[in-house]
Amino acid sequence: MTKKNIISKRYVTTATLLAVMITAQAQLAQQPKLIVNITVDQLTTENLQSYMPQLSSNGLKRLIEKGTVYEDVSYPFQPIDKASAITTIVTGTTPYYNGIIGNTWFNRKTGKLQECIDDPDMQGIYTTDKASARKILTSTLSDELKLSTKGQSIIFGIAEDKTSAILTAGHAANGALWKDHYNGGWCSSSYYFRTAPSWLTAHNNSHPLDKKAKVVTTLPAETTDIALLCVDKEMMGKDEVTDLLHVTYDVAVPPVVVDTKKKKNAAEPTWESRQQQRYQEIDKEIGRLVDSLEYRIGKQNVIFFITSTGYVDEAPYDYQQYRIPTGTFYINRTANLLNMYLGAIYGMDKYVEGCSKNQIYLNLQQIEQKRLNFSEILNRSQSFLLQCEGIRNVYTSEMLLTSSAGNIQKTRNGFSPETGGQLLIEIAPGWKLTNEDTNENYQINSRVSYFPIIIYGAGVQPQKITTPVSIDRLAPTIAKSIHIRAPNACSALPLF
């Protein structure tokens, strides 16, 4: 290719990207009355493409055909789970700043695991759960919208689980609603309400509960129903002040409910068929939610942003059967061995407080009382752990706090000095991590699960963008579309 052709090609590419940006900005120039942020937990591009022929023409197919689609999206940190992913979506930054490193982590004060939204100072409304958004260390989209409108915007986070509902709602929302999996009613927290809204009480009273069920499952249709009821009763999208609705669906395959009346020889549905059914159910509900809100508020007044949590809880594979390298790494046993090793050097004591997932928490108070060199302990611990089978690398908290090397950037982004441990262990792919003390058990998977961002609604024109993008760019994009500031730790650029 000649130099002239290269320059010409670059000019065309730059001109094309500029045209896309100008078009996108023009599309969202009108201030919408309602923004709907839909997150589908564990949705992947691979599965979406696989099941696309079985999906309805009114659901995701329509949004993909008529909306702006970023096809290759990923998360800028690891490891990823529901809580860390959702918080990144609404804060526009990684766990390093927002503090939510996962669904759970080790609590140094209690010596036990805690959920990221646990809050003993709050009371549950129609639930025994005590929860709040206090552990999010930065502002969220909901917070910034409340600040911008001086509290006039109406904001709700709705999901079948409390983690998704509360994390999307953030600190300043009007409410977070989820379904209590033990009593079957839709519930919330005193963090948002003094008393339950009358319409929520009426809804629970009109839906008798199955008191025989030990654990209540939630159908995607129920999440849509409560979201639409909330929009109606809270008068969302009815004035010129933009409101914000977060809705989370879960595409993960639910457990099989055993039918005791079924014949013993009757075949149970396969995992693949149940996953396909789940995609079809959520596809149908997204279509119903879009249609219903466009009818209520007007197509010209609502914009939808649809994305994913970007990870997949896969069923464990039997790698050993096919001679694929594998093994089991016991994090609790390793932590105990490390404590014995440090005791042999510095005198017997409790140097390790606990562990969670792939992180080991050192006893900082004890180390300080004994006036030991913390950096030396970290280095000795790292050297010891690297000799253990199944470990590929060990990162110390000092390394993650001081280094900006590209090869550890994703690990650093997934770490938080407030909630993380002092030693982060990278376990070999294919190995299983087990914690016998906390019953944590999962298989290590380093694959990147790509997923889309779909923008659909008022003035949005159909276009497909194949350039890879990071999910932390979604929050500033939504903020820009409604002319508010991005969350206060967000440094990523808007998508357009």
C-alpha cells in the first residue's frame, strides 16, 4: 500500500468516526423524561448470537436492529462478579475507587464474610434483610442526577435480588425494590423508606404467598410487573425533570425444581434447553418493558441503555477426565500454612486474620503491635506462596497501590485498599478454588466474556460499532445524554 493510500485510508476512518460521533450527539440532543438502565446479569455476545433465532422479533432483536449497538464490550478489571460489575456500570469506575470488590469480602472487625450491602443499622421493609448502599465509596448516576435536579428526579432500582437493586439505586435514590426469597414479597430497606409505599403494600397483599416454599424463585415477568407498577404509582416520566429507572434481569439458569409427581423415567430438561428458555423469557420481558414505557411516556421521551455484568458462572468441568491440567487450591489451608511459616520466623502468633475468594487478609493490628516490618512480611509471604502448587502469581497490596505497570492494571483495578486483602493470589486457569471455612467453591476462568451495549429510544438511529470499548464509559455517556456531571470518580470518556 502506498503512503498516499495509507493517508487516504486514515482520513476516511477519522472522518467516519467523527460522523458517527456527531450523529450520536444529535440523536440525544433532546432531554428525555425517563432514562431506563437495563442490566442483564451474565448475558454474553456468544450466547445472544446463539439463541438469536429463537428470540422474538419484539425484544432484543428489535433493539439491536433499531438502536446503536457497541458489539465488543468488556470490563477493565478482574475478577468480576455481579456486585463489582453493577457498581462499575453505575459509578463509571472500577472497584479500586468505588470499593465494591465483590458480592462478599472478609470483614476485619467481625472476622467473618459480609455481603457488600450489609448494614446492621438499617431495618428491612417486608424482609429481615438489613442493607444499604453505604459501602459504595463514590457517587453514582442516581446520586448525580439527584444533585443536578435538587432532589426532584424520581429514581428507583428494581431487581429480583437485593444486591442489584441497592447498588443500582445508589445512595440518593427514592427506593430500591427486590423480592424476598423467603417470604415471596417485594421488599426494601429503611435506608430508602420510613414506611413502605402504600402501593407496594397493596401489591404484596394482593399476591398471596406460598408459605410452604422454603425458597421463593422470581420469574422475569414479576420484575417487569413491579417496575411498571413503580413507574405508574410514582409518576415517573410525567414532567420535564428527567427520572431514572434501573432494572436488572438475571439470565443465569435457575435450579431445576423437582416434580415429585413426575414419572421416574421422565427426562429432565438439559442445561442448554433451560438456558435457552431463560434467554427467551428475559427477551420477552425486555420487549414488554420497552413497549409499555413507550406507550405510557411516549417514544420521544424515553431512552433505554441495555448491557451486561460481563461474566458467567459456569458449571465446573471435569478437566481431569480429558487430561487437561487442573487441581484444587484450598485458600483456607494455604492461609493457615502461611500463618505457621510467619510464626516460625517472628514467633508464634496470629499473623493471618482470614481469607476470601483469592485474597488473604493479614492481621495488621498484630503486626503493628509487634513493630514488625510490614514490607518485609509482605515480601516473605509472597515468596512463600509462590512455591505453592496451582499459584501463578501473587500480588501484594503495596505492589497494587504503587505500581502502574500495564500487566497488573486489571488486577489493580479490581482491588480496593479499604475492603481488599494484603495478598492477592492468581490461581492457574482450570483449577478450582475452595474455601472450606466459607463454603466458597468455584472454577478459575480467565476468559473474557464480551457483551453488547445497546442504546435504543428517542432519536437513536441504527448503527453497529465494532470498536472494542470498556463498560466504564457507559456511565459518562448516560450522564452526558441528560446533561449532568458524570459520577465523581469517573475518568472514562463518554462513548460519544
